[in-house]
Amino acid sequence: MKKKGEIIENSLEYLFLIKSFFQGKKLPLKCAAAYTHIIIDAYYRIFPCFSWLEMGRGYVLWKGKPIREIFDSIEYQDIVEQALQCRDCYWNCHQELSLLFNPFFNYENIK
């Protein structure tokens, strides 16, 4: 694609991850989505990512408090800890940022 002059919007590290995805492997890095995204649905539930919303995983109910207070709450910090352990998706919107926040990740292991 590069030789044809087409634009590739993903990093090489992310493209290496895709190989693992097609091999059925779990994501090999911590997911930073709970730090980089906020998903609020029509029922005022706050999720760390779209995948969790779609899978019906943990959320915090927004009760009109400032978002900063919710992020600092024990309930949301529990979700953050769970999200860091999640290895279930390869969505580029989440994983490109996870790669950015995982500077010590060894990409050689996934080539």
C-alpha cells in the first residue's frame, strides 16, 4: 500500500498487533481506554470504551456529578483496574493510544 502512495493511518506497532488478532491471540498489552476515552450512553452510564458498552460490562452511573469526581471515585477506579486487564479487542481507536501509553512494550514479541 505504501508503494502505491496510499495513506496508512495506523502505526507499524498496531499493524503488528493485527497479526496476533487473526491468530486468535489475546491483546498482548494493557488497555489504556479507561484513561483515554469516556463513553456515556443514553442511560447516563459511563463506560471506559465502546466494547464494554456493547458487551454490557462494568460502568458507573452518572448522577449529575462533575465528571472529574466520577473519575476520582472508587467505583470508577475499580473499572479502570479491570480495563487495564482487558485483552478482548483490537479496536484501533483504543489500542493506538494503549501503545502510546505502553512505552516499554516489546513489539518484537508480536511480529
